[in-house]
Amino acid sequence: MVLKGKGFWVAVVAIVVLAFGLTGCAGDGDGGNDKGQGQAGARIIGIDPGAGIMSATEKAIEEYNLNVALVEGSDATMTAALQDAINREEWIIVTGWSPHWKFSRWDLKYLEDPKGIFGGDETIETVARLGLAEDMPEVYALLEKFSWTDAEIGAVMAMNMEGGDPAENARIWVDENQALVQRWLPDEELASAEKGDVTILYVEWECATASTHVVKAVLEDLGYNVEVKSVAAALMWQGLAQGDGDFCTTAWLPLTHGQYLEEFGDQVDIVNTNYEGARIGLVVPSYVEIDSIEEINDNMDKFTY
Ligand code: PBE
């Protein structure tokens, strides 16, 4: 039996460690596709676990009997994965929704959902804590009027997509869009002499980031001191129910946040619809050659992302 010297084993260990280290780095540089480039087997790139679209997707996986894993992440990791897959024309499925800037950045499509798991048209609602109407009538009156179109929220989301600080982008947009902003402003007689502190709760979804910071900028122009707090979806609803925040501009109904409405509906104030025609579903790049969720199982080997 030949015994190797200490130096030999040190070298072996070093090579093994180095090899693992290098593979690990290559994986990271890949843009986070830990499945490994080109490996078959579908998975759905999801977002934060409390998002309504995540529970809807879990339901879809069950109802369509999909043989896929749902990966948790965030809006930001989902769009990074899309970018990464599209760069290589790999087949990828993500949890997708509109309004979102991803549809102006890339050519994408919703997969048909014949079972209707993802619902139909949704509205985005402004929801306040109970008592805000009495405590801050001027703020409440603004919330009753705040609503905008796809083009309007789209313009703000596009600025955020390009980069920069969402608060600064919203400030610029509000300054440049005074015609619309004036229509949201409360009647003069509601202007309170005593302004105060306002806390807006939101989740870091692009649409929510855009609307939250725009309303913040408008309230600041009215003289309020505004704090925006990013939280998990469940904590946004719970926070409003408990009065930890004053309002949010990003409650999706009837389906997406239906479970939260059921739990907290009688402890909050649904103030106004601020956006119509929102939608959630499973989204793929247009080059993916299937059109329906029902076709996923038969094309498993093509989903390499
Ligand atoms: N979204 C965006 C959220 C609501 C806003 C569709 C990702 C959700 O699924 O809860």
C-alpha cells in the first residue's frame, strides 16, 4: 500500500474545493438559473409568497395537474429571470400581471386559462384604515379621486424600469403632469389647517411602487409628511386592519386579494377603484410555442429555464 504524503492530500482537497467554487460561481453568473442552463423540466418563476398570484398559481398547478415547481422570489427576481431566459431564447414560464412594464419591454403573452383559475378583469383598489375619513378628510378626499389609466401608470413604471429612485421619479412625473394631478385634488374647503403624518403601506410590485410614490408626492405637495413602508402582502392588509398604516393603493380584487378581503374586509375601508382592467396569469415570451396552460405538461422537455 502506497501512502501519499501530506502535500498530496492538501493538493487533492484544494482541487476539489476549487472545482466546486468555480461551478458555484458559474451558476451565479448565469443570472440565478440554479436549475442549470438548458436543463429540461418546467417550473414557474414566481414572486413573493404572500402575493395573490402565488396562491392562484398553486391552485392552477393542482387543477391542471401540472408537473411543475413554483419558485418563490420577488417582482425583481422574476423580471431578472425573464431577461436571462429571453437573452438565450429559452422557454420560461413566470407568474405575470398587468399593469407591468415587462409587457412594454419584451414580447410576452398570457397562456390561456380555460378553467378560469386566474379570474378575469381585476380592479386595483385604494384601501384605508377605518377612521381615516374622519381623522384626515383632506387625505381621504384625495384617495376618493385618485385613479389613472394604463398609459399614466405605464409612464411612471417606465421611468422606474429605466432606473433611478421611485420617489424621485414620482416627483418628476407629478410635476410634469399637473393637469391630471389637479383633477385628484380635494375641494379647497377640505384643506385642513393641521396637516399630519401619513403612512402608506405597499408591496414592492412595480405597479404598487409607482402608485404609492405618486400619491406620496401629491400629499407632500398638500403639506403632509408621508412615510412609505414596504411590507409583505398579508402585512399590508393586516397593517391596515390594525391601523399600523393609513392606506394602500394596491389592493387587487375580486380574486387576487380575495382571501385577504375575506379575512380583513370588515376591518378596513375600501375607498375607491384607482385602476380598471388589471389581470393576472401565467406569462411566457411570445416565442414559446404553446398558447394554453393545458399544453404545459406535453411540452415539459422544452421548458429549459
Ligand atoms: N400582483 C401585483 C399582486 C397584486 C399586485 C399581481 C403581483 C398579487 O399577486 O398579489
